[in-house]
Amino acid sequence: MTKHFMVAFYSCYVFVKNIIDRIKYNVKDKTFILALKHRVMREKGESARIAFVGAGIHSTESLYPNIPMIPEFDLVAVCDLIEERARLKAKKYGAPNYYRDVEVMLDKVKPQGVCICGPPDMHYEVGLKVLERGIPIWVEKPPAPNLAKTMELAELAKKRNTFGMVGFMKRFAPANLVAKEFMKSSAFGKLSSITVIHGCGPYEDVRNMLSFNGIHMIDLLRFFAGDVERLFAYAYNPPENVKAVSVSIQLANGAVGQLNQNSGHTWSDCFEQTYISGSGVGILIDASRAVEVMSENGRFAKGEGLRLFGWSNRYYVSGNMAGWFASGHYTRGYWGELDHFAKACLGMVKPAATLEDGVEAMSIIEAMMASLKGGKPIYMKDVNQIVE
């Protein structure tokens, strides 16, 4: 009896010690603490009850893996037209229910929020069903097949006194947030210009390239620099699948901008850079993962008697200590956008990257297409007339 008691006692001791050690040595990684907090909040009913519609490749690779790391996100159901996919995602990520029919899911689960990830038509059709019930949505980009339907989603959300967020995850990438914070400081001064570049793999159509990839950089430009007043677009558009659009932009605040979106790169290694100039200072953001601030006033040493050129301060993602937080799920902003949506559903934060931002991004795409067609500058105030 004593021997069995000692074995049981020692087993309990080892178990408790392992927990203490994990808490002690994973403070910087925080994955264990987040997972523990997630479980406690869900059991106490303090997290947002959120359903997920869509269980395809993108949601599987980039979205679902973040959910266990968000204590405020309680995944209560998964819905997909392919029932087996919904079942597998529900089982893997702890959702107690799975469905093939959205209306049935909404009736039975009554979620506080719904994430929607699929083709643009699905975003629009499912989005209408959810918003009509006054339930907030997070929807992947593009939010709808066209500007008119995106506006319809935004108007319905307002009518039903709820909100929608769009999957503009770059707004939530830590590197971009760090750069945005610095831009608000006196050291940055006044914005003078912004240049955004994105290169991806082949596209057969310029509009699709802008709607599915360029829309990210369009929103990122607005995130950093504000609204667009007018633009002039040029295109490289041969019969082959290599497309390129270069856009000169006048911003409402007086600064200027430049956007280059092309499909002359590769899908295995997309290219992305953002350069922002202030007053005597420049910011270079590489692929939403590293930020370099170049400034005469930011030197970390005097260097007396030396002729020195090329000073900067740099933030970058270090995989040495960051653990899970060095992964693309966190650094590219996927975790941040879903975390923000869950907190918005609970009323903890205001919605960001909203359906209204989606309307603005889709409007800019329409202005670009109109400029390409007419060969002239387009004022954003005229876009609705052009589309009609």
C-alpha cells in the first residue's frame, strides 16, 4: 500500500512540476499560458461564441491554427458544403458542432460572430444571411464579387446595428503596427510619400490580380497614409499570364503615393515592400516582417571624427526566442485579425479593417480599372458615377 502511495505521490509531483516548469520557461513564448487561458475563459463563458464557415485550403493553413491561441475565441461550430471537411476541422479545433447548411447552423448554435472564408460570391451570400440576423461577420478578402455588393454588405451591417470586418491581415502584422506607431511620433514628422510593391505568381486577368492580391497593398496604403484623392494607373497587359499595374496616387492629406502590383514574380516566394517617407526620416518595411527606420536624428553613436553614412534602427522577427510568435500566423497578421474580431464581438475593442474599409479598397480598384480604360486620372469622388 505504501509503495503504491509513494508511486502515486511521485507521479503527482512530476505532473505539477512539469506544469510549473512550462509556465516558468515559456513566459516569453506564452503559448502554454494562452492555451490555458483559452480553456478557462471558454469554460467560464467569457469568450465570444464564434462559428466558422469554410474549411478549404486557405482557412486550414492560415486561419484555424490561430484559434487555440486566442482566449477570447470560442469556436462553437464549423460549416462547409463538404461535411467531412467540416467534421475534421471541428474535431481538430474543438468545435462541438459541424454543419453543411449555414441557416441550420445559425438557428441551432446562435453564435455571437461568424467568420466566412471562401470565394467572393460565398462571402457575399453568407454574409447577407448572417448580417440580416444582426450577427457580426469577419469575411476574407475580397469581401464580395464587386463594389456594389460590398456596399450592400456594409449598408446591411449598419442597418442591423452590427459590424463586419474584412481579412486585411497586414494591418495586424506586428511590423506594420510598429511602423504605424512610429509615424505618430514627432520624430517622423509629416508624411510626404508612400510606395507599396507586391509581386506574386501568374494571373490571367488584371482585375483579378488587383482584387485577390493587390487589395492587400491598397488597404495597407490606406492604413499608413489615409484616403486616396485621385490616381492614374498604367498597365503591362500582354496575352501571357504576366500582368503589372503601376499607379500614381495623390492622397487626401497632400502626400503622394505609388503602387506596383505585378504577377511577374512567383507563388513560392511572393515579394512585398513598403517605403514611407516623413520629414527627414524614412521607413522601410520588408514583407510585413521587418521595419527599418533611417534618420539622421536616430543615430545610436556620435562617431566623432568619422565620415559615416547609412544609419538606421531595425526591428525584425527573431526566431531564436519567439517560438510560435515567429510563425507566419502571427507575424503576417492572421492571429491579430481574428483576435481583434473576437474581442470586437465581446465589445472589448472597436472593429478595425471594417466593411467600410472594404468598400474603399474596392472603390480604388474600380478607379484603377477606369483609369486604365480611359487613360486619364480618376478622382475617387467620381467612382460611383463611373461604376453606374
